[in-house]
Amino acid sequence: MNVNQQPHMASPYGQPQPGYQGYPQPGYGGGHVPSGYPAQYAPYNGPGSAYQQGPPQGMRGPPTSGAPPVSGAQSYSQFGQGETQNGPPPMGAPPQRPPVSQTYTPGAVNLSGPQPPFSQQFGAPPVSMQQMTNQMASMQVGSTAPSPAGPGYAPPSVSQAAMSAPYTPAAPPSFPPTSAAPSQPPPTEAVARPPPQSYYGAPPPAQQPFPNAVPPFSSTGPTQPQAPPPVSPQSFPQAPPVSQPPFSTAQVPPGPTQSYGGPLPPTQPSFSRPLLPTSQPSTFPAGPPPTSTPSQLPGVMQPQPPVSQPSPYHSGPHPTSTGFPPQVGAPPRPPFAGMQGPPMAPQGPPLASQGPPMVQANHVPPTQPGMPPGPISASMSGPPPQPGMQGYPPQQNGAFGQVRGPQPGYTGPYPGQPNYGAPPAAPAPAPPATKRLDPDSVPSPIQVIEDDKANKGSEPFTTGVRGQAPPLVTTKFQVKDQGNASPRYIRCTAYNMPCNSDMAKQSQVPLAAVIKPLAPLPPDETPPYLVDHGESGPIRCNRCKAYMCPYMQFIEGGRRFQCGFCSCVTEVPPHYFQHLDHTGKRVDCYDRPELSMGSYEFMATVDYCKNNKIPQPPAFIFLIDVSYNAVKNGMVGIVCQELKTLLDYLPRENPDVESNIRVGFVTYNKVLHFYNVKASLAQPQMMVVSDVADMFVPLLDGFLVNVSESRVVIESLLDQIPEMFADTRETETVFGPVIQAGLEALKAADCAGKLFVFHSSLPIAEAPGKLKNREDKKLVGTDKEKSLFQPQVSFYNTLAKECVVQGCCVDLFLFPNQYVDVATLGVVPTSTGGSIYKYTYFQASSDQERFLNDLRRDVQKPMGFDAVMRVRTSTGIRATDFFGSFYMSNTTDVELAGLDCDKTVTVEFRHDDKLSEETGALMQCAVLYTSCSGQRRLRIHNMAVNCCSQLADLYRNCETDTVINFFAKYAYRSVLSSPIKNVRDSLVNQCAQILACYRKNCASPSSAGQLILPECMKLLPVYLNCVLKSDVLQPGADISLDDRAYLRQLVSTMDVSESHVFFYPRLLPLQKLDVESISLPVAVRDSEERLSRGGVYLLENGLNIFLWVGVNAQQELLQNIFGTPAFGQIDPNMTSLPALDNPFSKRLREIIESVRAQRSRYMKLMVVKQEDKLELIFKHFLVEDKSNNGGASYVDFLCHMHKEIRQLLS
Amino acid sequence: MSTYQEFIQQNEDRDGVRCSWNLWPSSRLEATRLVVPVSCLYTPLKERPDLPPVQYEPVLCSRANCKAVLNPLCQVDFRAKIWACNFCFQRNSFPPSYAGISEVNQPAELMPQFSTIEYIVQRGPPTPLIFLYVVDTCLEEEDLQALKESLQMSLSLLPPNALVGLITFGRMIQIHELSCEGIAKSYVFRGTKELTPKQIQEMLGLMKPATSGQQGKPLAPHDAAAASCIFLQPVQAVDMNLTDLLGELQRDPWPVPQGKRPLRSTGIALSIAIGLLEGTFPNTGARVMLFTGGPPTQGPGMVVGDELKTPIRSWHDIQKDNARHLKKATKYYEALANRAAVNGHSVDIYACALDQTGLLEMKCLSNLTGGHIVMGDSFNTSLFKQTFQRVFSKDYNGEFRMAFGGTLEVKTSRELKISGAIGPCVSLNTKGPCVSDNEMGVGGTCQWKICSLTPATTLAMYFEVVNQHNAPVPQGGRGAVQFVTQYQHSNTQRRIRVTTIARNWADAQSQIQHIESSFDQEASAVLMARLGVFRAESEEGPDVLRWLDRQLIRLFMFHLRRSPFLQVFNNSPDESSYYRHHFVRQDLTQSLIMIQPILYSYSFYGPPEPVLLDSSSILPDRILLMDTFFQLVIYHGETIAQWRKAGYQEMAEYENFKQLLQAPLDDAQEILQTRFPMPRYIDTEHGGSQARFLLSKVNPSQTHNNLYAWGQESGAPILTDDVSLQVFMDHLKKLAVSSAA
């Protein structure tokens, strides 16, 4: 407990702060400044609102007052932008961070040390209080500027303190995460988590009044009351404003949840709890609404508690009910909560505080209710408060009736809590008590993301420190290579690997690395240096053949070196000899990339070439389907037109010289047409091969040509192809022979290369690889479902193997109107390092842009050919499994016919011996490939991670996004061999074990009913749920088998940032877009509850962009975006926004472009009008909601996880 | 009718028929004793400038298994408007259109001078002629260039509405699409994979798309024709296109490693050509014209592997059974030939190479379908160029000397049956009352298909007298034979030519002298030679010679025995095939030249005179002109050669010498003008290396063995171990006497 608590404390603080800062600030800023904004606020999230409310209330009674909430949300954003407040908030934030960071350390310390304090705290809230206050102070300081914030903070701190006492343990951890920004707390987080638990533990008892909550309550209660009142009130107001609103919200949730637990207990399991929490908020509001949240808390608490506590998270939360009491205290905390609050009590308070605001909001802006919550959640951060306000109102209204509370509005407020709660784990009580967890009370991805941005986005990330987790993929950061590969190349699930397999097994945390060997770097980072070791080739270890790297230890005065991987000692070749300095380093260490860098390239010698022959420059072959469908949908014309210009942009190493890549053209339907485009010809010649049963290449000379030499003939050809087939009536196509043709051509030319296949339909023509339509939806959900993912004939597997041998990479562009059996057609692309692009129901007018952008990128992107990747590891671990688009003919070599800059390989490691903490674990990924100019090269990425003997270290240094990447790939591969249900179950089970292990071994003891999540993994449940309900693992009736196969294959090559946004889409609110700012608006959570009917949102998942327009969107907004003020006049079929000459439109289009630029595939824009039938599709991406095909909502799933964990623990 | 010689001449001129006997022995027994069977050479399309075709349908005997055509030999009752068939004696009434018939108003077919008559009939829509060029691209640059030019030139010779197609082959086979603008399209096949006709048609898009479940069903001819248009286009439409296409034709681009032959997929190329035609224009006149510069080296129908160290099979190999591809390839080409024949398409082979090109295996393609075979050393020779041009020569009416899709039906009177035919034909397996069980040549049928005909195409027809000895033919009875040839004229009309001949029966016992005097020595020689060649094609050489010897004959047999038709020594299998191919289709005169070359002597002592084909004719002061059909040799005697070398012909005072030199050249030119295929033209002199062509043909009356016996002044000694005619005759006489036993 103590320990936990302490950590919590620390973390909470830290975290909360960050969270606060980030979130609150914005929100606050908005809130405060614009009293008028209220409306805006409202939109924002509950969390924010909560805070805001607090602030508003405290600060400005008026603004807060009902109306404020709503507007608040908006205003927030605006404020944030324009207002001074914003200014301040940010300020506050930064400061906070520092503190946080400080706290961190402390936190860390705390972890060990703090705990005691905690216990003490527990015993004596004051202590915690102190800590809190400290933090608070810091926080406040940061935020101080905004006096309001100050108070707010103060409260948070207080709350934290309070919280900590009761909740802290659990709450903190979660909070920290939530507060992401607050990251500072992180350290604390880790620590904090425990506290939350303790919290819960405590709370529950206290809470009894509210069943679960009671206990907590009691604990919290005490604290809260104390802290809250004093601090909270002030802090609240301030805090919320500052940044934390979100946090607070987050934090709040816990509180509420707990409290709810109390109230709710009656009905629901953990899940329900969340809702309750919400309600609590509302309740809080009710009480608090009056003025300061903190104060409110108390009052509110009680009322609300009943409602929401359910927050499954923590049954603990219920304790919230304790929370209620705590809430009182909590409210204040929340503010801090962001930071501290999260931990525990704070949360409670926050909630409370929020609650109050909510209440107000609710009351005031009853209408907004529903919305607010949503927004809030989304905005979590600053805005949230306001939204929350709104949200609350409605919810509260409903909630008020407690019942409602649970709903959106509640969720909104809770969110904050969730964080807390989550980490803390809601005490058992919660489950029983709650019917639903308040969504706002559960850990918020947005908050985590924002926190990370705030904490890690500013400083360059240096790779020199072993075992240090890099910033999240959502954070923009600069990397300095100091001996380990940049996270852009390699990300690991765990940066502290367990020392032995027992630990690994116990924790169930997968040990994997996601490697993107040719990842593109931002312009401000240096690409890997090219090293030439001369004719004898790269210097390598004699035994394990590892390449020279910083892990090689030079000994005997530099005459020999000892391999860091296998410890073998190897002579240094004379030409490579260099003296050592006094530290044992080579004198030239920093002159040689291979001795000082994590990533670099070697020139390969002829020994590294196939057949010991210097490779020929690679070739690109374009194979275009010209059957009826392909011609009719415009694909043929578009491709041909585009190729004319695109061929000038073939990959090249030196932009000043022409590309060495040769090109060839084939068209086909059920026969193949090869083209002779020899420069000497006046006209291209077409050669039809109709003997598809036994493919061959009909010409040698003139098929593969240099673009510049044959330009005239090629252009003539590309002009004529669409004409020639304009009247075709051939509907049948072949596919196998098409790839064979390309393969044979490459064989004949004795080079590697890439095939671009543009294909439209199921290949039913008589030929090898002929397929039949096996689309049978009845198989879905049965044990035979897996067969749908397997190729229906083995032909393509054999073909793929041949392709790999030749270095023939296949990229497939599909334009299907119906089932084409992607599972089978995709075999070759996925085995050769190729990509699949699918444009279902392709229409030239609407899909051309997407296709062309994909094509352009695909043709131009840097890539290597005929590649082999080998991952070497230091003794003790071993790469055992690989995921991605490649072929393996043995267990160690990953063969990639083509490897482009977007391809990622996920590698799983297993122990085969013990690791030592001293040496850590090393891995070296070497990729041998042929560059686009025909050079043979080796790219080396080195990575060293720590080894730990304490599970806590493991949990503290892992990366959830990467874990999810691994899980998704693992699961998506498993569907080939196991029934999907089993796959899902095992995923859930493994996650439960991970979390249970943490709970059991790392978290401070607490009530079994508490859900306690490790700080670094507090988003694991939400992300896992996204994986589980993805189309592959839980298909709806409307998803085709092809789409599932397509997605399955797509995910297998995703890197972490792609998989992250794929599973948890980014939802950006636009209505308060700051047209001056260059940064993107803060995202909101993927839940319908966060959408304001008056708002406009952008959602992207790496494959699609949606622009969602609420029915009540302001005319001005619509006018700015669409050029029409009428909602009804918006054309739902538009795929690009009109280029209007107003700042908003420009900025919006810029945003869309910048978002697209981040993704490897061009995303088509779809405009979704609220209540339009297209909205169903859109809703599919609101992954926190219950999906209409049975996918659980986030909150429900969290409860489920909690149950699983509890089962494991008991 | 004065003499048999005149009679024979008259018959030949009018009907294109030369019979071995012009009186027929009236019983089987007697006929058998005659050794030379009752037989004839028939030239179905003999040019008859004086014979205008009639524009109506022939009148047929109404008996189902007779269907003989009304002819001058029929008895006609003008009042009853009834005619009696002279073959089956069925009485038929005239069709209504003959209502006005009377003794003074007879239709042409009843007039005696119209024993050969030609009808123009309407049979469906006219179908254009089709020429499908199948061109080998594995040629030397020079050869290919020459070939391309010849082909481009030939486009101007084709009838404008003729359909033309182009297939090129080397390692791969390309069928060129001719209708396209812009991009030149072609369908490509690999040369190693045997494809069924169905597959080929599918791959060429000649099949109906599988719409109603009936996959792979060939298109109705009409649709198929439309579909095939992309490959076969009217010359007038694609003239330019095709000229360009031919102009751009490149040598096969695939590298040929040292020590290898280029990979040449002749077998598949032909199979695709034939497959294309049979899928699109079955039973329509078409010529597949194969131009090849070497042996097929891969895929089905390959004759030799691509290793240069393995030589192409020789007769020696064949006799030792050491030609591993021979049987398989032959079988393959025979199957192709039969398919082509069934559809009425003919295959020409133009093989120009210094080495063999696999004619032995491929000969059946032409032999069974009436196609030409032309063998030369290079496409860049006038032999090929002019011969090829001559394929498209026109007759007095300005029409092509070629006809397609011919069917020859033979009807005989009861005493005769038809044993078989030898010529460029295939059996249609039509059984009938007049078909003999005793087969000679292609027998067992009374109908033959001749896919391609020229006015010179001559078939040898063999008959059997079936009348029993004890059932004498009534005095004055005549045996009659009717040849009914239906064909597609080069102007796309369908025509029917009917020739009816009759010969008197003679009782061998009482009229043996008459029979003897009716013997046509030349015709008999050719007829027997054809039998010999026919056998030689299918049997071992020595056996045939022995058979021939047993059959005994006259003078010409000596030369026949030494001719390349029966003797393979010193000839490659390809050459033998080539010679035999022409022997079985040329008319009597040409055939005789082939058997016994003609030797003319030019000197100051008188006008040119034919001289004995004997070494004694080779004198220093003579110029000799030898015509062996395949070669035309001008040989300058030793003295003449010296004079010529000294340049006397350039001096005004030796104008006569110049004229002497010129005379054989002019004569040779005349022959060259008309002969198809154009003979190899050789101008040589005493001691010249090419003099061997002459020396190998003449009777070696003087050899190194008997040089002194014959004196040095006359003739030139031949270095050979062959016996001379003198010795042969002596021996023959001895045998004739002794064999009486």
C-alpha cells in the first residue's frame, strides 16, 4: 500500500499535473476567459468541463453557470487559441511539466520511498496532502499564472492528497497515463498505481454508504474533505482551466466511480460503474455547482456517487462513493488530478468538482448534456471541462436523475476518473454498484497522447540510454542516434526485458520488436551513413557473424574485439586496426558510424550477391487488367495517363541522375499482352500470349527498357492502350499467369524488380491459379471461418516462393466490383514484401485521387530489392517469430523480394537462457538488399534494451502501442489456423494475465475489487478492445470477406503509428479550429457521446478520412467549409472540400493534407452528415462505443477485463 | 484416226489423259499378264484455252450410287427426253431445263468434242482465297532481307480480295494481327508445347465465349470468319500495314549460343497455321506457305536437336535406324497434313538452306495437300525468288494457275475397277461399286481430295480389269472412265470439270498385236516410275529396285534406276524427298525429263541436236545443255571453254562463236521461264567443279576402267563404278531369256 500509494502520489501528482496542464489549460483558458464562451465549453468534454466548471464557478461564477459549460467547450478552444488565458495555461503547463519531471524523480523515489508516506498518508491524509500540495504547488506554479488555476491546482493537489490517501494508489497510476501530458507524474504513475489501489482499497471501506464506494469514501472522504475543501475549490477552478480539466475529468472519474460504486453498486457490474461515476459528477455538480467544484464535490458527491460510481475500473472507484466524500476532497484534486488527482482521492475530488460543474452545466445547459460528455471526453484536455459542462448538464439532467449521469454526460466527467480509476482499479464495490462506468472515468487515450506530447515532444530523444522508452508514436519528436536505432526503425514492446523466461512467462508481456528497416526520416534527421569496409566486406564476428557495431568491445589494445552478441573474440583485420584510448574506446570511435551509431549501412561486396554476381539494376513491370470492368470503371485510362508522367519519378539515389530502373508493360484480360517498346521502333508492338497455362515471355529485347530512351514509344503505347481496349467485351481475367509473366520477364533479364498489378476481378478464366467464388458468409463465426482467410489454391504459395527466389516483389492494386478473393490473390504480394491496395467499386471521379496518390507514392517510394533480413540477438534471447509481408525458407532469414520504406516486420523474442542486468539484451537487425541503383548494401540497426529482475521495471518501461501492434499481428495471423473465437479469447486472456500479474506483483495491495492498471499499459484494455472488435476479429454483417482479408494483410505490415491510428482512429474537432495555429486541434475520444450536434469533426484511421457534420452545425461554419450555409445542401458524395477563400477552409484543407501526408496510403475524404445513412459507417470507427456488430464498448470491455483479472487473481 | 501416236496426242490435248494401253484387254487374266497395268496419267486442270466453261449444273445419273455426269457417250432418246447412263445403264429423264433438247439442239455435254467439259456452279457464297505466310526468322540477315522483299513483292501478285495472314516463328511463334492501326499486335506461342487444335483456337479467340455453358464450342463459320479477320485480312486492306510489318521483321532476337542451332519451332508454327485455318475457314481454299531456313529444332516435329555437333540425319542414319526424331516428327507432320487435307488447305514449303531442313519429315504436308515444295540454297537466289513469283503466275485469262479444294471422283464402267491413284492427293475413303480391292497407290476409294491444283498437276490412276475371262465383252464394247473434278477456281468460282474417256476392249488372245501397238511407252514409263517411287517412299530402297527389275522395262528403266527418285546415294533425305515430291505430280513430259534428262548439243557443225545421254556425247568442241528438270546445266567443252576464256566471243570476227555461246543460254532461258519450280541453273565447263551435275547423269559408257577400249578421242571418261547402259542391256537381255524359265 504504502509503496503504491507513494508512487501513486508521486505519479498522480506528476501525472495529474501534466494532464492538467495539457488539458486543463486549454480548457481553462477557454473557460475562464470566455465566460461568454460557455457554449463552446459545453462542447468540450465533460472532464474539461468539470474542471472548467470548477474554474468557471470558482473563477467566474457566471461563466460556469449553466451556459458557460456549453460555450465553454468552444470557448475553450478559442480561448486556448486567442485568449490570454490560453497563454497562461500553456505557461502553466510547461512549468508544471518541469515540476512533474521533478516529481517524476521524486515519484520514482517515491515509489520505493513514497509508499511509506502513502501509508502514512493513508493514515494521515495530510501527508498525502503535503505531497499533493507540493505537487500542487508546482502545478499551480506552472499554472499559477492563472490564479484560478492556482486554486484549481491546489485542489487537485489536495485532492490528490486526499485521493492518495484513499484512492491514490489506484487512481494515480491510471491518472498519470490519462494525463499523459502530466507525464511528469509518470514516474509517479508507476508508483502511483499502487496508491490508487490503496485508494480503492481504502475507499471501499469508507464508502460503504455507497456500497463499494463507501470504504473508499471513508478513506477518501476524509482526505478529500480536508483537502478538497480548501484546495479543491480553488484548485478546481484553476486546475480545470489550466490544463488538466481533462485530467481532472479523468481523475474525477475514479472518484465518481468509486462513489458511484457506492450508489450504483446496486445494479451493475464494474461496467456500469463508470456510468455511475458520471452521474456522480453530475451529482457533484449539483452540489458543487454552486461555485467551487471542490466544495461541490462533497455535496455533489453524494448525490452523484450513487449514480456513477459503477466505474468498473475500480470497484475502487465506487469507493469513490467514498469518492464522494473524497470527491469533496477529490474535486480539488481533479484539478491536480490531472496530475495527482488521477492517483486517487484527487480524482474523487475532481469528479466531484467536475461533478459540480457538470451539475451546473447540466442544469444550465441541459440540452448540451449529451453532447458535452462526448466532447469532453474527446477534448479531455482543456476543453473537456466545458464540454463536460455541457455534457454534464444533459447527462446530469439525466444523470441527475443519477440514471442519466451514467450516460454520456457522466462518462464525460468520469473520464478523468477513469484514468484514475482505471489505474486504481475500481474496487469491487464499483462493479456491483455501477450499472455503467462513466466513460470519462476510464483511461483516456487522448489524454495519454497529449501528455506524452507535452512531456516528450520538445526535447530530442537520444538513443544512447539503454532501456529508455521513446515517446509515443503520436508525439512529434526528434531523434538523435547515439548508439541505438531510432524508434522510427525499431520499437520494442518492453525496454526492460525480464531477465529470465520465468518472469517473462509470468508477466505474459510479449517481447517483441517492430522493425521498419527502411523507415523514412524527417528532414532534420540524418539518414544512415554508408560505410565501406573495402573489398573484404564488412567486419563481422567470426562466430555469430554479427556486424561491427557499438557493442563490439575492443580488447588487447585494439587488436581484437569481443562480440557483444556471442562473446567470441575476433581478430581485427590490419586495415581496420586502431588504437584504443584510455577508456578502452577506439580512438576513431566517433569517426566511424559503425562504432558509434545505432543505424548505418555497409557496402556489400560481391560475396553478398546472388550467384556472386553484381546485380543488374532492378526493373518495374506494370501489368494492367484491360478486361471490361477495368476499362469501364476508368482504371485503365487513369493508369496509362498517370504512368506517362510517373515514369519520370522512378526511385533513384541521386536526384540528379536518371533512375537505373527499367520498365516494362503488360496488359491482360484472359490473355496477356506484352509490349515491345524498344527505342528503335516507330510504334510499340503488342505480343499476345494466350497460352496462359504455361506462361513465358515472348520477347527479350525491348520489353524492359530505359524510360528516357524509349520515351516516345512508351508514350505512344500508353496513349493507345485505353483506345485499344475501349470496346472490349472480355470480362474474364487470369491472375496467376500475370505474375508468372512478370516473374519470367525478370528471370529473363536476370534482375530483381517489382510488379505493379492492376487487377479488377476474380480470375475465373481457365488458367493456373484459377479461382472460384467461395464467398460464403455462412461460414462466418464457425470453425471453418479460418478457411476464408486461407488461399483456396496452393498455386500462389508456390508462385510466391519462386518470386522470392528471383527477387520479384508484387504490388497489387485491386478494383473489384464484387468478391475477388483477396485472401488468395494476396498471397503473392504478402509473401514478396509487396502491398495490396483495394478500391472497391472504383469510380474514376471519386476514387481517382486516392488511387493516383497511392500509385505515385508506391512507385516513388524508396525501396530495396531482393532483401534478406536477419535479426541477431545476444545470448539469452532469440528471435522466434516474425510477422509481416515476407517469405521464410528457414527459421532465421526473412526473405523479402522487395522491401519498401513502409514495410514493417514484427519480431518476437523468447528467452533461451538468462539475461543479465549488466549487459542487457542486444539485437542487431541486418538487412541485405539491392538498392534502386543496383548496389548491394547492408543496413544495420542495433538496439539494446535493459534487463530487469523486477517485474515493476518491466511494466514501467513498456509501450502499449507496440504491444498492440504485436497482438494485432499475432491475432491476425492466428485466424488462419484457429477459430476466431479462440483467438479473441486468448487475446483477452493474455491481457488479463498481463494486468493481473501487474496487480499481483507490482501494485500495492488493495481491495480485490479494484482495477489497477500499470501506467504504461493503462490503455491496453481500450486498445485491445479495438483490436477485438476490428473487422477481422469481429465482423459485422456488412463487411465483406474480401475486406477482412484485405485488412488482415494490411495490418501485418503496419508499423506502430499506423496500427495505432488504425485501431484507435483520430477524431479531431474542428468547430473551434484555430486558423492561425499550425498545430492540430486536440483530438477527442472515439465515442459518439463526444460529438456535438453543432460540431464538425475529422476522423482518420490511416485508410479513410471522414468529415462528420453535426445537424446543428452553425451556418457560418458550414459556409466556411462547404460554401453553403445549409446543412441539407451539403453533398454527401463529395470527396474533396471546395477550395474556399477563407482562413477556415484553408486551414481545414491544410489539416487534411497534413494528415494525409502522415500516412502511407492516401485517404479518401468522405463527408458524413449526422443522421445520414452514411453515418453508420462512420460510427463504426467510434471505437469506444458499442458497435452494432457486437463489439463491446470501451467501458463494458473494461469491466469485462476487470472481471477476468479478478478471476485470475482469485 | 490415223496412228496411235496421233490418237494419243489428241487425247492428251483434249482430255489430259495418257493411258498406258489404248486398247484394254478384256479379261482380268490377260490384263495381269501385261505387267504394266491398265492405267493412265490424268491432268485434271489441263489448260484448255479453247474450252469455255458452261454456266450451269451438270446433269447427273439418278442412280444413287452412280451419279455419273451426262456425257457424249450416253445414249439419248431425244423424243422421250431420256438418256441412259453409260456406266450403270440407268435410264434418266432430262431435267425440265432440257425440254428443248433435240438432235439438232444438243447441249454441249453431249457433243463428242466436249468429252471434257467444265461447269461453273453456284455453291454458297464465294470465299476468297487465303494465303497464310509462315515465316522463319532464324535466318541470316541477308536471307531474311531477301525473303522479306520477296514476300512484300508477293503482296502485289495476290488477288486483291485474297485474305492474307502472317505467322513468324523462331524460338516463339507469332501470329500477327493485321487489322490494327498503330500498335502492331501479334499473338505469341512458345515453340515447345504441343497444343490441340481446340486449344489453339481458344487461344486465338476463335471460340465463342463460354456463355451458355457450352464451353469450347467452335464458332459458327460465319462468326469464326469474323473473329479471324484480325489474322486474315484482304490484301487490298492491309497492303501497307503488312508491307510495314514485313519490313520491320527482325531476326529472332533470342541469342544463339556458340555451337548451337537457333531454336526453330516449325512444328508448332505449322500446327498453329493449320489450326487457325481449320477453325476459321474449313473447306475453303487456302495455302499455308512455309518459308524456312533450317530444320525444326525444338518442340513437336523437331528434326534435330539444337546442338550443332549432332548432324541432321542422313540416309545412312536412317538405314541404321539412328535418326531419333525421324519417326516422331514424321508422324507429327502427317497428322498435321491430314488435318489440313481434311479441310482442303494446302501447305507449301519453301526451304532454303545449305543444309537439310527436314523436308523428309515435312514432305507429307505438301504431298498430301497438293502444296509445293521448293528447295534452294538461300532465299537470296533467283531460284527461290523466281520460283516463288511463279507460284502466282497467271494464265491466258489472267487468272491464277492454281485451284483449291479439289475433289476427284472416278467412275468406271462395269468391267473396270479403280485400284488407286498416285499424286498429290489424299483418299476420301469413298467406297463404291467401282473400287477395287487391289490397291495400287492411294486406293480403296473412288474419290480423292486434292487440296491444291495447278494446270500441271497430274495424277497417275491405276485400274483393274475385273471382267472374267469366261464372260467376254461384246464385240465393239468400250470401257469408259469418267473423271469428275470439283474445285474452287482461283477466281473463287466453284467449278466442275468432267472428263469422260472410253477405250475399246480387245481380246488379248486374238488381238494381241493390236494391244501391243496401243502401248504408250512414255506413259507406261512414268506410270511405272510413279509406282516405283510410291513404293520407295514406303519400302526399303533395294527391294524396290528388285521389284522394278522384275517388272522389266525398256531403256528408261536404266536411268530410272540411277535417278534420285529411287537411288538415295549421294542425296540427302531431304533431296530425295524433294525429287520424289515433284516426280509424282508433274505431267508426263516433265516426268520423262526427270527420268531421262535431255541433252542437247550445240556446235559449229549444225543446228542444236539432241544427243545420247552418254559420256560419249561430251566432246571438247561442243556446248551441251542438259535439262534434268531440277537442274539446267550448260556445259562448255574443253576447247570451247578455252576459246571463251581467250575472249574470242568479244571479237567481231568471231561473231559466230558468240552466237554459239548464246544459243544454249537462250534455250535455257526459255525453259527457265516456264518451269516450276525453277531449276537450278548451272553454267559450267570442262573441268569445272559443277560439271559433276552432267557427269553424274550421263551413261558411263566410258569410265576409267574401259578408257582405252573406247579410245580417247570421243567423249569424256566418267569416274564411276556404275555399269554402263551397254552392260545393263547385255545383262537384261540375258535375264530376259533366262527368266523365261
